[in-house]
Amino acid sequence: MNDQPQFDRERNGSLYDRGSADSFYCRPRDPHWWTGGTMIGKRIINLTEEEIFEYHLGYTENTDFKQY
């Protein structure tokens, strides 16, 4: 199990969280994560392949979408 914060799926601002949020709001894919939580700390965009995969997994697994 990976204990790095960007891989903690329960953590606000993690790769999975940001992927699922972008999907929920029908935003285009934009792999990133936040060091201190959503919109807190640094926005990290220089990602490894493993990190990009985790973001896309969150995006793909989302099944709930904002109704406008």
C-alpha cells in the first residue's frame, strides 16, 4: 500500500479525489493534486506515470455527475 498523500483516496486533494471531482463537474481531464487539500498548498502537475494513472482512475470510476 502506498502511504504517500497523493495516493490516499480518502484525502481531499489527492489524485483520485481530483480526478473524480473533475469528472463530476464535467471538466476536461487535467491530472494534478494539491499538497494541502483541494485548493490548499501547491498544485502539483509534474506527475509520474503511476500518479497520472491514479488521477485517471478517479475520473473514470466516478458515476455521479453535477446536474446543471
